[in-house]
Amino acid sequence: MKSVHGARRRSLLGSLVVLALLAFAVFIPSFAQAAVPANDEIGAATAIGSLPFTDTLDTTEATTAADDPQCAGNGQTVWYTFTPSADIRLDANTFGSSYDTTISVYTGSPGALTQIACNDDSAGLQSQVIFDATGGQTYYIMAGSFFSASGGSLTLTLRQPPPPPEVGVPTTSLRNPTVSVSRRRGQRRAAARARGGGPRQALEPRVPARLGRRRGSQVPRGLRRLGTCGRERALSALQRLPAQSSSG
Ligand SMILES: [Ca+2]
């Protein structure tokens, strides 16, 4: 009997040792990963020195500070700062991250921030903002998780935006309508029809071409009967029309 009990005891001890080893193997690495990121707080933001910049970070244990701003929530926030030496267009994004991120950009100082840009989903669940930065100005970049979503593996990139892809565009749509206006209206219409461009309004300002050449107090014939103030208001409104029609 003694030998049977001894064998059972040894078997039980062996099982306990195996369980303890398994627990050690499972929990110790997770404790090691579950560190609060060094840039959890805005006061300890990671300073970005040069572009392009990319950081990969586990934000599982990042926290939300009481004064963290809102950008689709403010879960699991981490912070970066960048001060460009000259005016520059910047692209900050979380492409490649493993969770539902947000990204936002601020000027000002901690506790008194002004939001410059904020994005939740730009590509899938990842986020991107593109903004014009002023040389010498410090920008705070907050990467967070969407409301109550958990953190994960963050990939934070700050770079100059890539150039837009070249697209074949018919030359007629690029023609400046104010440049294509010729001296004679008939020639102008014929030229527009020959080019096969869009509607005539897209090629010509809606104001008589003569008006654009007038200066100072000269008044088109149709406006002469209005009072001085009325004429000025009408002229001012008419002279704004070409800019509006060409900007669309
Ligand atoms: Ca935080």
C-alpha cells in the first residue's frame, strides 16, 4: 500500500510542477508586455526629431489622462511632439496598427490644447490626418483607441505626404476660363464648341467680359440707373462671380 500511495504522491507532485511551469510560462511574458508606455502622458511625449518617423508601440496598458482631449473618444492614448524647422505639410497616420485607432493633432500647451486635426477611420480602422504645419510651432500628436476599444500594436508614422498620383485629365477641364476668353463673343463660343468642352458656363465667366476690364467708377449700362450705393453693391457682387464660377 505504501508504494501505491508513494506513486500517487509523486504523480500529484509532478502534475503540480507541470502546472506551475505552465502558469509561469503563460503569465510572466504577459506581465512583461503589460507595461505602461513611456509616452502615455502628454508631459512625457516622444519628441520626433526628423522625418520620416515611424514608431511601433504596445498600447495595451496605455491610460487615459483626465485632461486628454477627445477625438472619437480618448482610449489608450500615447503622445508625440514635433516642431518643424520650416513650414511643411505633414501626414500623421496609424497605418499598420492592429486595433481601432484614432489620431489627432494639437497646438497650445498641455491642459490648454487647440485641436488642429482629428481622424478615426481613414483606411479601414486606421487613422490619418494631413495638415499644414508652421515652422517653429510645436505640434502634439495623440494616438488613441476608438472610445472603449482596447489598445494593441500601434504603428505611428509622421512624414511628408506622398505626392498625389498623376491622373490623365482632358486638357479642356484644366483650361482657365478667364484665359480662354477672346475679344469677340462669337469667336469665344465657337472655340468652346470646337474644343468639345463642358457647358458654356464652365468656359466663360457669367459676367460680361467688358465688366472685368472696367476700372474704378466705370459702370455697365444696365446699372447706371441705380443709386451710388446700389451700384457699388451690385458691381461688387458681379465682380465676385468670375472667381466663384472658376473655382468649382
Ligand atoms: Ca495616455
